[in-house]
Amino acid sequence: MTYQYRGGKLKRWNELDRGHQASLLFDLLNAFSLLKSPNESALFITDLFTADEIKFLSKRLAIAKALLKGSGYEEIRRQLKTSPSTVAKVAAWLKEKGQGFRRIINKLPQRKTSKKGYDFPKSMWPLRLLEDLERGTEKAKDKNLKGVLQDLETKAAVRTNIQEQFNDEIRERKGQR
């Protein structure tokens, strides 16, 4: 049994026996449960998923988050630049079950944005110092996120290159027949 790489889709999953499928899923679920920080998660998902898969999954999570906050389909579609069918799919998943989305979204921290222009009296300098340290930490997190996004762009270029090489090889093999 051979697997051929076709546009990022793994064919023949159903040819695996149930035990093998269960084993693969077991490893994947446990790999996610072992992640302890956003940095670990970023390293793992950039290795595991393609750039497009990460973008799709990020949008699905954002759609679920917006739906749970009560946003309308059209507002979500416009804001996230997504299709109505994607919003409808996520809404259907939330309606059908959705416990996974709900649990994770309830646990998500708010992304902090740096605030500028604090007006503190001199007596409050320790508080200002702490807030400056926090802003520095948030800037470091933002820098990490930008690095992850850059890695995704690089990964997408590598994937395209691999796909082109694969297509060339297939054409060569067909030409030799």
C-alpha cells in the first residue's frame, strides 16, 4: 500500500484497519494534551500542519468564538473574510455538539494589546514599572506570533516547492511509459 501526496490530502485513511486508525488518533490527541505553553503549541502546530491548515483552523475557532458571543453570520463572514458555508458548518457543529469548542473558548485568555500614554503621578512609579514590564512581555509574545506567521509563510513556500517536484516526477514517470 502506497500513499501519494496530492495537494496535502492523505488518501486511503479508510484502508487502515480500525486499530491502526485508533492508534494514530490516540497519539495525536495525547500530543496536544502534552503542550504546556503557547510557545510549545506554536512549535508543534507549525511542524504538524501546513500554513493553510493553520489558517483554516484559526478561522474556524474564531467563527465559533464569535457565534458563542452572539455575532450574526453576516457580521462574522465580513469580519473574518470567510464563506457563508464555513460559518454555517461551524454553527452546525456547535449546535450538534460543540462541547470541545465551548470548553476551549471559555478557557482562552484575552490577547492583551499594549497601552501607551499612561499618566501616573510620581508616587505610582512602582505600578508603572510593573505595567511597563507587562507591556514588554506582551511585545515579546507579539514578536513570537509574528515569528510563527513568518514560519508559516516559509513552510507554505517549501510545500509548494515539494508539490512542484512531486508533479514533475509524476510527469516524468508518465512520459517514460
